[in-house]
Amino acid sequence: MKTTITLFLMLFLTTLFAQDKLLTKNGKISFEASVPSFEEVKATNENATCILNTKTGEIASLALIKGFKFKVALMQEHFNENYMESNRYPKATFKGTIKDFKMEDLTATAKEYTLNGKLEIHGETKEITTIAKIKKTANGVEIETNFSVNASDFDIEIPNVVKNKISNKINIANFFALK
């Protein structure tokens, strides 16, 4: 009897504490550095990881650089070898906090929150502040963000040969369906 009660309590407490964190391993991060009149410079990674602490509003995400897929294979090769040096800097990370986040305030209609944190790419870390649109779903929570960074801020060099074909300003879009 004691064993049954102990086992029940352990399962109950594990389930209770597990609800403090929501997670996905299939988050979508897209970026675009296109310049009008030239070939599209755009890629998507659909295997980004994101975790949200629903009690504190702390959020973290990770994307492997080699996970970004381009329409043109040669562009992907140049991205990994020449620009991002993905063997040397294999991942991009974000760690931050959603200001005034309260899980109980979420509804099926997206609400805007301020998201502050540190984005690390190519061995450089920069402070980011953006708006996160967050809503409750039947399975958990969806988070969407859009912001821009400069390649030069992360020590990513764009060679002179293609400088007029690739924007220094990179638009980044994130979508995470957390469960």
C-alpha cells in the first residue's frame, strides 16, 4: 500500500512540476536578407528548440545553423562555410524573459508582450527587445516574433563581390508551438 501511494505521489508531483515548462523541438525560424532586383536570400529552419517557463516567463531557444535550408543548394553551402562558419559556430541561441507574462492571462486571441533577451550568433551576443505575440491553444501556447538584426553586429562579413546583393539588415521571424 505504501509503495502504491508513494508511486502515485511521485507521478502526480512530476506531472505538476512538468506543467511549469512548455517545449517544442519543431520551432520554425526564418530569415531574409534579400535586396530588391536580386536573387532571394532566404532560409528556414524547422527544427529549432524552444522552452518556456510558464511561471517566470523565461524563454530560451536554440537553432543549429546547418539546419537552415535555402532554395538554392549553393547558397546554403556559402552560408554555412563562408558567412556563418557553422563548423566553428554551430548554433544560434536566445535567452530572455517575456515581460509581465502570466499563463492565466492567455486566451485564444494573441496578446502582445515585450520580449527582452540576448541573441548569440557567430560567437557574438547582442541584446534584443521585440514584441512577442502569444496565444493559448488547445495543445499549449503559440509564440510569434519578428525582428531585425545587422549581420555586421554579429561579425558576419559580406564580401564586397556580393555586398550589393545581400542586405546587412536581416529580418528574422520565429514561430513556436509549445506543448
